[in-house]
Amino acid sequence: MRARNAFDLGKEKSEMIRRQLLTGSAAFGTVAATATLSVPAIAQSAPEIRWRLASSFPRSLDTIWGAGEHVAKRVAALTDNKFQIRAFPAGELVPGLQVADAVQNGTVECAHTASYYFVGKDPTFAFDGAVPFGLNMRQTNAWLQQGGGRDVLREFFAGYNIVSIPAGNTGAQMGGWFRKEVKTVADLNGLKMRIGGFAGNVMQKLGVVPQQIAGGDIYPALEKGTVDAAEWIGPYDDEKLGFNRVAPFYYFPGWWEGCLNLSLYINKAKYDELPALYREVLESACRDATIETMAKYDVQNPAALRRLIAAGTQLRPFPREVMAASYKAAFELYDETAAKNEKFKTIYEQWRTFRDEQYGWFRVAENSFDQFVYAMYAQEAQRR
């Protein structure tokens, strides 16, 4: 018999929740038909609710936009359409980079976004999304779900009237598109680059002029020369956005995003109003979106990268000199920020302790396995 994995168990739990909701509705009908009584508690736990979700992403980027839409569809399916969330792409309700404000002030009930977009409010937001030279997808998921990450983030988000639930992940990202080659750290000086989150502050230390630009606006900025370089996610999305048509050099890795955790932001007052069962439905739908989004990118990126290279894209690794200087600048910035921001310091210290444990373990198991099989694959590929 096949061993059940976490995804199987998640599906079983989702079906159990759905049956509970349907059973609750049926129970209410039976009681109401037989006697004039107060509304049963089980029926009260399955009210009709309609929410709006403001996404930070355009509909054209079907995978990252689709993570928020996936949450909405799963919530409806698990509640027999009693709890419905309508997703709106960036710009239809509010601009993509203003969704946190919209959730905080109650303009919308929820949003789907990347938390590092809001480091201008507080750099602590970055830990909920991605930080330079941080954790990969597996490690981030472990930190958030089992390693205390959500616990330390909960109080921070409460200060913004937001409840944040992990809802999607891109995995490791690419280093972006450049008009000119980057051979030394000096080549970064004065470079105008679209780069999101805390990484922009790191790049600034190396002479880059960082620009925060929403996904749908990156192409015209790169085409017109408003920016000299731009990063987004990876081959599948980057191909859709057409960056290869206006910048020939495609660098890797995106050291600022060993992965990007996406988040469902919920207005805290609206979240508190939800029945406990609906809160569990949201958790289940968001976990499912994380699995689905990562799987989609892992399937779509390899073929997209092959197409880009075939079309003339010049794939380049960042020089080790650039990587080393970026690493040094990143951890200097962490220490500088922690020294003047107590919220950042609290989460950074907990995150760093968890990171140290994970790095020790992954070097023994995952990394040694990966390095061996990739090296063997490379040898076999040369002999073909």
C-alpha cells in the first residue's frame, strides 16, 4: 500500500471539514423542521460570507496570481460555497503595492501579496516574504509552520491590524535581467535596478540605485531605460513579461530570494469574526496553495529557461566576487537594522538561530545528495 504523504493527509482533512459543514447545514434543517428552537451552534458556524481579495499581481502571471485565486476556490469548495472570496488582480481595487494599507484600514477583507513589498513601512516585513541569503523553500516552510516563525510574526502583524497566512511559494529565484554584463562589483555602481524588498537596501550598499516597481510595470521601465536591470521571479514569469526582448543577460542565482513566501493578508477584525471552522478552512486552503504554486513553478521553469536560451538569452552566473560582497553587505545591514529596530531584532535573532540549525542539517543530507547527483548528471550529459 502506498504511504500517505502530507498532501494526501491535507486532502483528507479538507474533505472532513467540508463534510462537517454540510452535516451542520443538514442538522440545522432537521431541527428547524421539528421544533421552534434557538439556532443550533453548528448552523451558526456555517454562515454565508462574501469577501474581496486584492492581489498584488496581474492576472496575466497565472501562477503567482493563481495562488490567491486557488485559495478563493478552495475556500468555496470546502464550505459548499457558503464562504466565498472574489479575487481581483492588481490595480482593479487598489494598486498592487498598496494592498497592505487596504487590508489594514478595512477597504478590503483580504489580500494576496509578498510581504517584502512593505519594507518601507518597516524592514521587519521582509521576514514574512524573503531576506537575502536566507532560507530555501523547505526551510522557510519549516520555520513558518513548525519553527516558531508565525508565532514571532503574529505580534508584528497585529500592530498593522493584519493576520498573515503563508499562501504560496516561488522557490529559489533568478538574479534578473541586465542590459550589460556584470563582471565586478564596480559594474554595479550607479546601476538603476528594479529589485524588491530588503535586497534593495543591500544592493544600495554596493552602489546600485534600487527601484520598487510592480510586476506589470517592469517591462516598460526596462524597455525605456528607466532601469538598467530588473528582477522578477524566474523563467516562466519572466518569459511571459518579455524581459528577454529588452535585456540580453540573465543572471543567477537570485541570492536575495532563496525562495519567496507569499501571504494571504486578512483584516484582523474580519478574521476575528470568522467561525473557528472557517479559520481552519483558510489555513487548509493556504497550505494547499503553497504546495500547488511551488509544484507549478518547478514544472514550468525548466521548459521556459530552455526556450529563453534558444531565443538568444545569455545565461550568466553572478561572479563570486559579487556574491561575496553582497553576502557581506547583507549581514552588515542585518546588524545595523537590528541595532535600531527592536521588532526587527526580535525576529532576526529567532530566525537566525533557526537558520543555523537548518544549514547544519541540510549540509549533511540535502546538499551532499544534490551535489553528487548533479555532478553525475553533468558527466553523463557530456558523454551523450
